[in-house]
Amino acid sequence: QVQLVESGGGLVQAGGSLRLSCTVPGRIFSNFAMGWFRQAPGKEREFVAAIGWNGRSIKYSDSVKGRFTISRDNDNAKNTAHLQMSSLNTEDTAVYYCAADVYFNEVVSGGNAYWGRGTQVTVSS
């Protein structure tokens, strides 16, 4: 079982920024495409962003394009994917989940094999 460990959530005012991180212990990280999903209260989980194993393939949802940036550090000592979130608004309030799979398209579709437990992001007006 692959464990995904998220961090970086919290409370921020509208217009502010937050950076989420997702760490995958071990050398397997560089084999995985990584992504982020979010689920707001009363809504279904939705795709936010994804990045391929080597960082060349990147995709964003229309709702975050231009405001969020996904990146990754394949250094064995870090094995971390990041989601830099800027110009946050109240509609970005949700639990954010890290996702991982060998296949990039599986992460984009939400059919990925592995999920983190989620980290809460709350944007106040």
C-alpha cells in the first residue's frame, strides 16, 4: 500500500495564498503521476490539477487555471508534490486530497489507485 501524506491546509482570507504538499515515502514517487482533488460540503469530489511523473504533463481544471500551480520534486530526499494556491476565494473552500497513480490519465479521471486522507482549506471572506 502506498501512503500519501498531505500537509499545508489551513485558514486563509480571500485573496490570500496557501501551499499544499503531498509526500510519498520511498523511491517509488518518481514512478507516479500526482494530482489534487477537492470536495466541498455537499458536493462531489472534483479534479483540481495533475502532473506527470517527469513534470512534463500538467493539467488544471478551468476553475483554478491561472491561480493554482502544481509542481513536484523527485529528489529522493523529498518525494513531494506541491499545489501552490493563489488568489483564493470562498469557493475554494474544501477538503483537498492528494492522488497518485502510475498513469497520468487515471489521476485526471479520478480513477487513480492511491489517495491521501485530505487536508482542509478554508477561505474566509
